[in-house]
Amino acid sequence: MQKILKVKQAIKRKFPVIERNESLRAAINLMTQADASVLVVKAEGELIGILTVSDVMHGLANDYDLEQTMISTFMTECTVDGKNARGKSCIQLDEDQDVMSAIKVMYEGGINHLLVTGAKNQPLGVVSNLELIKLMATN
């Protein structure tokens, strides 16, 4: 019988956080220091989105000013309750979701990171496609 792996087994619960009014340069510096491909974006203590390497590359490719451009210009907004989404929205999964479902969601959505939520839709962390693959390889 095959063991069912859960998303919570691959969550990065400690993740770099940046405020939405920080600059593109600040985001690049934080990603470099944390060796991270995703940052969690907060405003007034609330999670409001994620910023991925792809988002940063979009900013750079479109000649955004490194010092003057706020990351809120091109970050991916998250709607934790799934309602009232504006623009593109990050995708979230419950921590008890099975890994294969998460992989299918990522593949079909063309995304590399998921916001993971727990009880009462509270954000718990972020999971990447690489972390899910590593989990599958070790089990």
C-alpha cells in the first residue's frame, strides 16, 4: 500500500517576509540573502501576496526602476478566503491536501509555489514544486 503524502510535510514554515511598499532592489537583496525563490508579502501584519523570482524577472525585463518601483506593482496577490480576488491571485491549498493533488494544481496552473493554509484559512507557509518533488523522492 502506497503511503499518502500530505502538503504539510513539505511546507516551509519559516519564510522570508517583505512589506508591500519595499523596492524591487530590496526584494532582490532579500531573495539573495535568504536564498529564496519566493517572498511572502505583508501589509500591516496581514499576508497579502507572494513575490516570486518570476515576478522579479518580469519587473527587471520591463525596466522597472530598482529603487523607485514598489513590489506591489508586480507581486501576486493572495486572497486567503478565495473571495474578491483582484488581478492574478496566488493559489492556496490546505495543509492536509495530498501531495499529488498539489502537484496537479501547480502543473495545471503553471505555477511553482503555493500558499499553504491551516485551520480557519490561516496562512502557515509556502511550498514549492521542488519541495514536493523532494518529499516524493525521499518517501
